Amino acid sequence: QKEMAGAISRQVRAIGVSQAFAPVLDISRDSRMGRQNESYGEDPTLASAMGTAYVQGMQKDGDLKAGVMATSKHFLGYMNSQGGIHAATCDIPERQLGEIFAKPFQAAITQGGLKSVMNSYGTINGEPVVGSKRILTDLLRKEMGFDGLTVSDYTSIAELMKRQKVSKNAV
């Protein structure tokens, strides 16, 4: 993984790219999820090892002048959605959230020096991830020690109003 990501990093850096939307660190345990092939699978230990190596290779072990900023996604629980449906709600007990779904992200942060995280589209236990202080600030930044760039996934901010109906305007 590290060698492959290093090669990708060299190639995209050569054409001026400075940030990549990878690796996908979602834990995928439901084969109905249409994006399952993007993940490292169902094992959080394997996803942690593979994802960390990918981040190290992409970011050239922290040398972002030579490497490319890796952006892990989809924080958090995205592929554990009800019925395997994209952006559906995820019912995840707190212990599983930390021990299973956050584990690869934690490894990429602490062992790989991850510089960027992308939020997931969905909700965790009814709370939209993109607008969650508890998930994006308290968990990701304070508990997990992430101090890098957090980016929104495509239309996730607008979906606070359109799909999740928790905002009265388009933020």
C-alpha cells in the first residue's frame, strides 16, 4: 500500500495535484452497500494497517512538499447504513463506533500523520455527521487528536436542509 500510494502521489504531484480524496477507511460489513468495493473490507485492524500505509505513502511520510495530502473518508460509519443504502442513517452503539468504525481513522491519524478527513453523508443514531459537534469536534479533534483539514463530502452540507431537514436554509 505504501509503495503504491507513493507512486500515485508522485504521478499526481507531477501534474500539480496537492490533495487526494483517499483512502476510504470505511468498515464495510453489508454487501448491499454499492460502494463496498472502495473499502478495505470488514476488519478494522486490516483497514487500519492498509489505510495507514496508504496515508504514509501518499503524504511521503509527512513531507507534503513532495507528497500529496491524503483525505480519509467517510468519517464516520458511512458503510454501516440501514439496508446498505447510500446516506441512510447508521445505528451504531458508542462502543462499536469507537472500537470498529473509528479505529482505522485513529490509526491513520496517530501512526500515519493523516492531514485531512472527509465527513460522511449520513447520520449516526439520528445525528447528521456533517453538522455534529459531538462527532467532528469532540470525537475527531479532541478525543482522537486530529488537527488537520476537515472537508465536506460533495453535497453533505446542503443535505442538512434538503434531505435531513435539520436546517431551515442552505447554510
